[in-house]
Amino acid sequence: MNLQKNKRPRRFGAFRVRKNTTQKETRQKLSSTIKRDLFNIPNSITMIRIVFIPFVVVCLAMKTPFYCLLSVAAFSIAAISDFFDGYLARKLNLVSVTGKFLDPLADKLMVMAATVQLAAMGWLASWIPIVILTRELAVQGLRQIAVGEGLVIAAGSGGKLKTALQLVGLVGLLVHYTYPIKFFGFETTMNFHRVGLGLLVLSVFISVISAIQYFVGFLRALDKKETT
């Protein structure tokens, strides 16, 4: 009897060692996977977009035509690279969880940094970045709840239009100044700030509508789940 009692702790102890070893190996594999995904080509492009954010903000803060154009150049490169990182991820079969997290994060950080800086400079009404941020947090929160509840919610039709108007509008606001425009022999001047502001306000309006549509879709999906 004493021998049997002494053997049990040894077996239990051995089991605990194997369990802890397995957990350690799992953590190491997960860490190496994240590191590998983080530095693949598409995700490296995404991180470069994030690095561009301070450059856009600093150039914009100079409040001169030259530096505003530099901020536009950096912002435009980041916006265009958003297409390439997704394309390369699919083309090279490098779609990863890390990329799915970083890509929308880079987009939102770039938009929020630009709008907050514009508001801080007095070039944009402060309610605009507040509405944009509130909308993004609300929709993201609903998405997390929907995933947890196993709900499938169809994407709204205004998402791409909202994004396009938002990016073009921000480019106009970053340019800010009035420049002469020549088009097929027709010459005029364009106030880029006014044009950009109009497009951005329109994108905010569309984004609020799409958020309401998503919320209604969430309630319908939740109600459907409860009745089945």
C-alpha cells in the first residue's frame, strides 16, 4: 500500500512536466509563427504604412504648401500600398491572422491621425474625427459580439464608397491650399480644402448610415438565432 501511494505523485509529477513542456512548446511555436508572419512581404508593407503616420502628421503641422504636399505624398503612398499588401498576401498565399489584424489597424490609424491633426490645427471641425472614431469602435464592438454569438451579418454596400470618399477627401484637406488647375485648355483655380471637406463630410454621412444598417442587421440576426 505504501509503495502504491508513493508511485502516484511520481506519475502525477511526470504528467505535469509533460503538460508544462507541451504548453511551452505550443507558446514557442505560436511566437515563431507570429514573428514569421509579421515580417513577410505583405505585412512588412503594412508596417511601413504605420511608420508613415508620424511623417504625415509632422509635415502637416508645418502648415506650409511644400510640407503639406509632402504629407499628401506620404499619405497617398500609404493608401496605394493598402491595395498591394492585400494583393500580395493573396497572390503569394501569405494571408495570416497577423495580417488580418494589422491591415485594418493601419488604415484606421492613418485616417484618425490625419483627421485629429487637422482638427488640432483648426482646419477641420472636431466633431468629424469624433464621429469617425465612435463609428469605428461601435461597428468593431458589434463585430466581436457577432463572432462570439456565431452570427453572420452581410456587409453593407456603402463600405467601399465610404472609404474612397474618405481617402480622396483627406487628400484634398492635406493639400489645403488653392492651386490653379488646367484641364483641356480650361484654366481655373481649385480650393482643395473645400473640395476635401465636402467629400469627407459625405463619407462621414455614408459611414453613419452603414453603421446603422450593420446594427439593424445585427439585431435581425440575433432575433433570428433566438427564434430558431
